[in-house]
Amino acid sequence: MKTNFKRVFTGLVGLAFVLSLISPVVSFAQTNRLNTAFCSRIDQIIAPIEQRMTDREAKLEAKRQEINANLDKRRADRIGRLSDYRNTRDDNREAQYIKLEAKATTDAQKQAVASFKTTVETAVATRRTALDSAISAVKQSVNQSIETRRTAVTTATSEFKNAKSTAIAKAKADCSAGVDAKTIRETFRASMKAAQDKFKSDYQAIEKLRGSFESVRDTRKQAVEKALADFKTTMEKAGSDLKAALQQ
Amino acid sequence: MNDHNDKKIDEIVERVLQYTDDGKSSAEIFALFPDYREELREIFFAVEFVKKEGGKIYPDKEIFRQVMSKIPTSVTNQSNPRYSFMKEAQGRSSWSKINNLTKTLNSMTINWKIIAPFGAVAVVALVLVGVSQFGTNSQQAKIAENGQVQEQSTAGDNQAPIAVSQDLPVAKQEPATGDVNETVNAILADASAEGTYFADAIKDGELITADSQSINNFGQSYYENEF
């Protein structure tokens, strides 16, 4: 047992001695190897970052085009369907007026029907104007919000790309100057992290730009609700007046 | 008499072997010992046989066992106490395998004295290389992992675009009855329906931020552990 212990102890001491001898050599060789490998492959190492930025910027642009197309299609479809709806309902109201006129036998009743028709058409026009105005205001607000957002995003992405280019140029210059690979890498990482954090901060601010749209949306929503409420009031009064006239 | 004869033959054998080593032919040797031709013939036959079949000659097992049992256990008169238990185990078949294993182990112990230092250095070298390689690889793996995650999030970039609304009201031609209440209700229904178009216009606002994921993905183009 003692003999074994001596052997193990001697072996460990020997191992520690060997390690102490080879460690600095290995460390130096490793550092030197990394330095050479890092700087000789710097373009190759950076390429994926640049490629991803290019690809994702292209995807962002494609997304913008998709949004534009979607928005245009929605608006065109909405306008067309609303126009059809109104034309159909205009025709239907005319048919209603004709039936009402047929029921009016006296001049007073005929006058009451004519008055009802005028009141309704005026109310419908007022309501439609309010609605169209609200839809138009929302459209403008959406366009403006998108434009403002895109301008801000373009600025943020440009700053991020510029920061990346600066960081890459610095890394290459440091390589040429023989700066230690670890230092170059850490400097590059710090620069890119700062640029990325700045972009995130910009992005969070951009997200808040929605406020302008929300404000317009809420104001116009209230306007439309009021227009509809006014229209309902007008219609109920007009209906009540006509019923009274036709019963006489 | 026999002893004298045997000694004489032993001397002759020694001299014959010497002559043979000196390169003399068998005829010359026979000529030197004319009275021992018969014995010389046997000797030469034995020498030729050994020369020819030497590698294939095996002793009788029983004879070999007897010879080996007479050989002392060590070169000194004192036997190694470490192997004394083997004597006790002799004759027991269950111990024979253990004995063989013990012999192998003893042989390995001796080998390890030589192999261990070289092995330790080799292991250290492998560990150092492994750490450097694994470090690089694991970093690359992280990058790949990150890359994968990021690519997955990029794949989620395609947000479902807001479809063109299919729930917008379609106008119907309602029958005109001439009833005031029915007429008023029909016109009021128009107002409610048109309000749906405004609600649909508000939905356009969702497209303002429909590029959020794309912007976010662009911001994630750089992986911190990549460089």
C-alpha cells in the first residue's frame, strides 16, 4: 500500500512538473495560432454577419412592399364594396319612398312623405360624409405613421450598419497593427454590442410612434359614433313625424 | 568402465562439434575418429535432425513438467514471498484462472511503470488539444445554435398579412312595404352596416407595425458569441 502510494505520489509530482513545463509553451503556441488564424480569416468570420444583415434588410424591404400591397388591396376592396353597398341601399330607399308616397292620399300626407325623404337623404349624406371623413383621416394617419416609422427604421438600420462597418474596419486595422487577437475580438464584440443595444433602443422608440395613429383613430371613432347616434335620432324623429302625418 | 567410456564419448562429441563449427566436413571428422564411426553417425544424425526440425521439436509434456519442477523458483535461493500464495493454490482448479490473472496483472504492473508517465503526458496533451478544440467547437455550436434559433425566428418573420375583410356587409334589396316603421328600421340598419366599413379602415392600422418582426430580426443579425 505504501509502495503504491509512493508511486502515485511520484507520478502526480512528475505530471505536475511536466504540465508546468509545457503549459506556457502550449499557451503561447495557442495564442499565436489563434492570432494568425483570426486575422487571416477575419473576412471569412465577418462575412456571415454582413450576409445576415443584407438578407434581413432585404426581407424587411420585402415586408414593406407586402404591407403596401396589402394596404392598397384592402382600401380598394373596401371602397368598391362600400360604393356597391351604398348604391344598392340608395335604390332600396327610393323603393321605400315610392311605397310611402303611394300610401299618402292627402296633400299633407304627400308633403309629410316628401319632408321625410328630404330629412332622411340629408341625414344619410351627413352620416356618410362623417364616415368618409373618418375613413380618410384614418387612411392618412396610417400612411403617415408608416412613413414616419420607415424613416426612423431606415435611420436606425443605417446607424447599425455604419457601426458594424466601423467595427470591422477597426478589427482589420488592429490585425494589421499586430494587436492581440483576443483584444481585437473583444473590441469588436463590445462595439457590435453597443451598436445592437442602440438599435434596440431606437426600435423601442419607433414602436411608440404608433401613438399618432391611435390618437387619430380614437378621435375619428368618437366622431363616427356621434354621427351614427345623430343619424339614429334624426331617423327616429322623422319616422315619428311621418307616422303621425299618415295617421291623420 | 562405462563412466570412462561416457567421458570419452563426451570429449569426442565436444571435439566433433568444435570441428563442425570450424567448418570441417563430416568425412574429415570421420577420418579423425576411425574407432567411433558408429557413435559419430548417431551424433551427426542428431545434429542434422535438430538443424532440420529444430523449430518443430516439442518435449514430452510429462518430462517437461518434471524438468520445470526441478528448477528453483528464483535465481536466488530465496523464493519471492509475493508469490508464496501460489503454492497454496496449486492443485486447486478454481485458483488456476486467478493465478493466470495475477500473473497477467503482475506483468501489467511492470509495464505500467513504463507506460504510465508517457500515458499521463499523452492524456494531458489530449486534454489541452481537446479543450482548445472543444472550446472552439462549442463556441461554433453556440453560434450554430444561435444561428438556428435566429433563423427560426426569422422564419417566423412572415407574419400573416391582414386578409382583405370578408365580413363587410353586402347590401340586400329589402322588400318595400310602405310601412313607416319597417322603412325607418331598414335605413337605420344601413347606418350600422356602414359603421362596419369604418371599423375595417381602423384595422389598416395593424399594418403599421406589421414589419416589427423583420426589424427585430435585422437587429438580431449579430450574434454576440459569434465573433
